Amino acid sequence: MLNDECGMMNEGKELPRGILNSSFSIQNYLLLLQKNPTMDTTKFDFLKGLHHDRFFLMAGPCVIEDESSPLFIAETLKNICQKLDIPLIFKGSYRKANRSRLDSFTGIGNEKALRVLEKIAKEFELPVVTDIHSAEEAAMAAEHVDILQIPAFLCRQTDLLVAAAKTGKAVNIKKGQFLSGEAMGFAVEKVRQSGNDKVMLTERGSMFGYQDLIVDYRNIAVMQKFEVPVILDVTHSLQQPNQSCGVTGGQPEMIGLIAKAGIAAGADGIFMEVHPEPKKAKSDGANMLRLDLAENLLKQLVRIKEAVTAS
């Protein structure tokens, strides 16, 4: 019955080649890269200056920890990105709802953190993105930010997607660690059918056992078939969740590797959480990039993007 339903649902629709069979070879993958539609950035005001030989960057701390350090991070990132001609979107969660332990840090207060994000947007003239966790949060957060982000664990929550869509803000949906890239088409359609065509998708790794994640780079090309910008979340893809201590681990030494492969695979944007001192970060410090390492990595990514574009 399931196969019959899927057959009826897909009737008349062009699906990415090789997705529904086991012969998804490297040749098919390269064909996907070549045939992907050009990303339409006109609907995103903050991406209108994106050149064909550049990617955009979504970066910032995991969570707003205080009122001063996010401004320092934003200023540092903006200076780097201006030099490298990389469009920057500042990222910061105003609240962390998905924590392993009850005593884990969740934020400095909703309104206070949202005001910090709004200050960054105005002071540095940057678009900002933050997570929302329930339909009720959508309208509140939309008053302060440019993009509403749907966490990976919540990417199938219809009420949340519809509420985010109806704010009129751009919506960045993170692919669930338990979903294929192909399955994210349903999430995209929930937003579009709610009257909002400003959708972005983010690949953030797939569960590999209970305590590790791996990145299937084919998902970048697969999700680009939905004609949306596709971002690679580098730092969350390196998480090592479900640790016995209740604190998520990570492999930050692999950030460069994952990011470079993502640009080579055709990602439109890169997502990274950064912090001046990751060991002192109040959330996800184990997989963050130290802020002073960002410029060198971004320079390398620009060179790779230019080489890929020229080939």
C-alpha cells in the first residue's frame, strides 16, 4: 500500500535522478550538480548581492549568552566577510529549548536576547536568523529578525512550519538527522502552500549509530532540486550527541574538512557556530569554530568556490 501511495503521489512529477533506486552512482551525482537550477536569490533581499563565485555565510554563537559578546562576534565576522565579499547572516538562538539536561543553559531571557539580535541587525546592518520551537514563538521572533529557523528535530511539525511561513519572513528549515534530502520536499511545500516562497534548507548531518553523525553530500544536490538555497551546517554535523554525561561532544578539528567538501559539492551557503573561546561557551562549545580561525578558513573556502565555479 505504501508503494502504491508513493507511486500515485509522484505521478507526473520529475524526481531527482537515481533517488528512488539503489544505483545512485557518482556519475548520477555529478549530473545532478550540472542540472540543478540556478539559485534564485531575488526573493531574498539579503542575498541580492551574492556573486556566482561566492557562497553566503550564516554564522554566530549557538545562543545569545550575554549582551556584549554577540556584538563583538558580529563585528568581527562582518569585517572578515566584507574583505572577502561574502554575504553574512548573523546567527544566534534567543533560547535553546532542546537541551539534554534540565540544568543546561537555555538563554538570558526571550525579550532580552531578541533585543540583542535586533541591535546587531541595526548597528551592523546585518540580516539575522534565530530558531523558533513552537508556533506561538513565530510572530514574537519575527518582530526582531529576518529569518526564522526551524530546528532539525522539528522540521516535520506542520503547525510550526505554517506559523513561520505566515509571518512573511524567510524560513530556514534544517533537515532532520533522521530524514533524507528527498523527504525535505514536503517541508518546503508546507511553507510554500502557506503563502511563503522564501524557503531555505540546511543539511546538518545524519545519525550514524547513537553517538555520531555523518554528512551525505548528495543531499545538497538533491535538496537544490526544490529550487531553494541549500546550506551546509558544518559545526552541527560534527556533533557527537547522546553522551553519558548529558553534554554533546564534537569534532571541531574536522570543521575545515567538512566545510571544504561542502563548497566543492555545491552548497550555496555555509553555516558555522563560532565563539571567541569555545571551551567557555554555554552551549555546543564542543563543536564550535574558534572565532580567530574563521578568516583563514573562509579564505580557503573562497578559493575552492572560485575553482569550482571556473571549472
